[in-house]
Amino acid sequence: MQQLPIFLNLAGRTVVLVGEGEAADAKARLIERAGGRIVPGWEAGATVAFVALDDEDAARAAADALRAGGLLVNVVDRPALCDFTTPAIVDRAPVTIAIGTGGASAGLAKAVRQRIEALLPARLGALAAALHAARDVMKARWPAAADRRRAIDAALAPGGALDPLADDAADQIEAWLASDGAAAPSRFEAIRLTSADPDELTLRAARLLGEADHIYHPATVPAAILARARADAARHIADTPPAASPPGLSLWLAL
């Protein structure tokens, strides 16, 4: 990962935008959609800035001056001068999906965004809002955080009660909470890795790594493979698979 992806809360905050023309207009629309207040130069309280100038020397000078004032700066079409880059965005508010290439290719980011746009239903944001509204009910139903997460994971799985790709998923929250369905049962899966290259993981292996609660593996399994797992998944270095699986999904990885 070459950049740290973050989502900034710009509502009511000051954002500097230097420049005019099509590129500057595009950045202005982006800032305004996020609720930011645009000013043409440094101002107390600003934390980020965008520079959209055709002349490279002028763009560099503007960026250096803003950076000296403590701002993080994005220079349009000049990734080498940027403190941050802006991704291609899939907007299903409050769900936002950002696709970045570290400034390598805006065209590639756009192409990936278009593919994802075609997959996601328009009401995905409504599902997120419904889940947020149901948080207290879910906590009462599953007091233990681990049980609650497994129940939600099962509901949001492909074909689950709240499958995010289903158009009516947002309308199923009440029925799901009232159902007798419980968290997904404990299960164990073994993955035989054929390569140390994470890009050669099978689709099944990548999916299981993204879902697993516990990962058991010899010390020889590369860190690059383990990095594809959920950040909060428990890692266990072991020479053999576990004799008994803890709650949730457990994986055994071996080369």
C-alpha cells in the first residue's frame, strides 16, 4: 500500500482552491459535495488545499507556499507534488467507495469505478442507514461484540438475509432481527497455498481470508499473504491445524 486511504469530514470546513478552468471547477464540485467552504488562498482554519494551475512552476510555487502554511496539498495532474491524491468515487451515501492508484492512472481508477458502479444497487446507502438505526436493537440481541459481528457477517454474506447486492436488502432489517437466525456457526477451512505471491491467491482463498476470525499458519507463510486477511482477525503461528476451532471461521494456511 503506497498511500493511506482516509475519509475527511469537510462539512463546514475551509478548503483552499487555487486556480481556474475545468480542472479547478471539477475540484470545486467535489469539495462542495462534501460540504466544504472554498477560499482562493491560505486562511486560518484551512487544513487542505487544491492547486489547479497549468504552469508547472506556478503550481509548484503555490503548493510550496500552502504547504509552508501547514496545509496538505493536492496538485492536479502532478502526483509528484501532492501530499495526497483524490480517488475515483462511487457514491452511495453514506456508503462511499474510493478507488485510487497513487496518481499512476486516473483512467484506470475511473474504469474500476465504472465496473463497481454497475454492481452496486442504488439503495445500498439505505441499507447502511438502516443498519445504523438498528444498532441498539442488535446490541440487545447479541450483547457480545464477537457474536454480533458474526451475525451481521452472515446476514451480509452473498445470499444472506441482508445481501448488499439485493435491491430490497434495506427493507429486510426488521424481519432479520425478528427471525430465529443466529450468528454463523463455527467452521474450519484449510487453504493450501501454491505460491508466496498474494496476487496468485484463488478467489476462494482471498474471500476466506477476508472473512476469517482466526488464522492458523506456520511461521513460513509470507506476511504479504497474511496482509490480505481482515485486520482484526487473530493470527496464530502453529505447526499443525488446531484440534478444535474457536467460534467463527478459522483458517489453516500452509505452503
